[in-house]
Amino acid sequence: MAKFIRFNDAFLENLRDQINLPELIGREIKLKRSGRSFTALCPFHEEKGPSFTVSSERNTFRCYGCPAKGDAIEWMRKRFHLSFYDAVVKLAEEYRVELPPAEVDEADDKEKRQRLGRYYQVLKEAARIYQSGLAKSPRARSYLHDTRGLKEETIAEFGLGVVTKGVIGLLSNSSEEILIGAGLAARNDTGLYDRFRQRIMFPIHNESGNLIGFAGRTLLSNPDKAPKYLNSPETEIFHKGKELYGLYQAKAAIRKAGLAIVVEGYIDVISAHQEGDKRVVAPMGTAITKDQIRRLFVQTDRIVFAFDGDRAGRRAALSASVVLLEEIKDGQSAQFLFLPEGEDPDTFIRTHGLAGWDAALAEARPLSTFLCDYVTHRLDRSVPEQQVTAANKAKAILARTTKALMFRHALRLKFEDLVGVPLS
């Protein structure tokens, strides 16, 4: 039976009163004080000058360059693409505001189960069509076999396929609402159209093995005309910030080894599994999220992130470390493997084999070492100004480390030794 909570005005007002909106927004974007308010570059549209304002008095935000405005609930909805209900629940949990008691609606629960069942079914039908289409696409087969070195059994294991003009015309038993709700179709001024066309298709399964969406890599020779990779949109069953590609296939190996390996690409995952390392997963083409970190730490206490060794890889590692600091607990660990420039896990494994891959993983750098390098980058301890800069970086790291108190204490001592000034 479906449970839901009704939020009355008194509850919502109390929740808003408990939230320091500048602090909440300041976790995500850099705010600059301006009188009694704060300003920033708007996170919801591109701009060169700050037009985004957060009022600490009214506890509201507003952008003067786009329609974005509202309170803490609206911020959560827009920033994290949440429903009103989910935004309220998330804020209430974080700020420890007791939720009203849940009510039960059996009719709504039955209708939702039926709707979700139709989503799962139409996705399975689409996957079968995509897979059957692979035999008719020499370009897709050449890319998978020759360019990426994938074997037939690997392609079958991961259910890879191809789509050219689309599939919604072949799914006539499903209504437009189901096709849109499942993420296969969208509607514009001219009518219904396929979201995926001219793409190699990667089915995405949740941790339980249910097919919940797709990723598609373009087959067009001119990639400027379309994004290289396209994911299913957010739906009732697909939330790309919560899922990890390959986790369904990898979770048994992760638990057995006590180690999860996070890479950046779908092909990286598939190539590693083909060569025998089934501990490998990937986010959905975006930076790692808190939900994904939590999901991995349920499976294991140790995570290794494998990034390219270039500047982009370092930025990705820094982004991952920020999320890790907020989620890691004492007894858990994370490490970073930076591959040689020009290499990714797919090419590295195919070039050096599984033995070379394992040797590289054994040299992965601990999170603490990576953070120390970040804090002391270009630090000259004989220059007080540089010590202050490094100390501020160290303090920001320590402030984010809220769940691993022993780790935070050890980090503080290490930072103080490296920077040469007390941080307490």
C-alpha cells in the first residue's frame, strides 16, 4: 500500500524557519556577501556577471537574469530535480524536523504499480528491438568489435543494441503517455518523436536487475550535430544521480573482493568486465553523487576511482573527493588511480592486460594523500600569505568531513604539520 504525507501550512512554515538558506545554497555554489544578502553567478543559466541573490532576512533566493526564485524547497526542487514531496522530505530529514504521520492510499498504490509495470514492459520490448537491430548495422558492429574490441558474448551479456530511425512506431501497443513516461519518446510542436535515433544503445539496469533506461552513443560521423552520449530522461523509475552502470553485474564481485572500482565510461565498465575485472561500475556520464557513494558503501568499505591523468581527471577527482568527505565514515576508505595521459581504463586494460591493471590499482593513492597534495600545491611555507591560503583550503576540507571524526582529527594533524600553522 502506498504511503504518503500531507504537509499543512504550519509544518511547511516551521520547516522553512529551521533552514539557513545561504548556508544551504552555499554548499553548492560560491556566495559573496553583499550587505545583508549574498550574490553569485546563477547556477540555472549561463552568465558573466552575478545576478543571483540570496536574502538571509527573507530566507529566499532570486535571479534577476532568469525566472529562478523561491525558498529552500524550491531551491532543492530546481537544483536537484526533485518533486515538491521529495524536496520537503529531504529537507526535513536533514534539519531533523519531524514529518507528519503517513497516510495510506490503496487505490493510488495499485494504479502506480500498474503504471510502473507498463514502463518496465515497454522498455524490455524496446531493448529487444535494439538488440535485433545490431545485426543490420555494419557501422555499429564495426565500432563495437573493431574499435572497442568487444566480443559477441560480452555484447550479449550487456544487451547492447542499435537504433536508427527509432522504435516508437514498433511499440503500437503502448500509449503515448507510457512511451513518454518510460523515457523512450518526447513530444514537441510537431508531435511525438523518438528520444533515441542513430545510436548504439546501452541498457541500464538498477541494482535489482530491472531495466530502467538507456544510454545511447551517437552513430553520426559529425558529432557536433548531436551529443556524443544521451541518457534516458529522469522518470519515475530512472534517476541517473542514484544509479550506477554495471552495479547489477558487479555487486557480487564487489562484495567478494571488498572493493569497488569507479570509472567514467560505459565502455570502460564493459571492457573491464570482459577482461575479468567485474568489480567495475560507472556513474551516468556525470560527476559522482552522494546517493551513488552511499550505494557503493553499502556493498564495500573501499572504493578506488580510476581517472585519466590529465587536468580533467584531476578536476574529476577533486569533485569526487568533495562528495566522499561528506559521506565517508571511519573504517571506510577511498583511493585514486590516475592513468597515464591519453589512456582511459578501456585502452589501458586492452594494452596492459589484467595484470597491468591490477598493478596500477595497487598503486592508487589514498584520499588523504590526494587531499594533502591539493592543500600544499605550490605552497612555500616561508611565505605567510601562502600558508593562509593553504590553511583555508585545509579548513574547508575538514568542515566537510562530518561523519568520520577520527579521520578528520588525523587529517587536521597532518594538515597542520604540512602547512605549519594551527587549524583549530
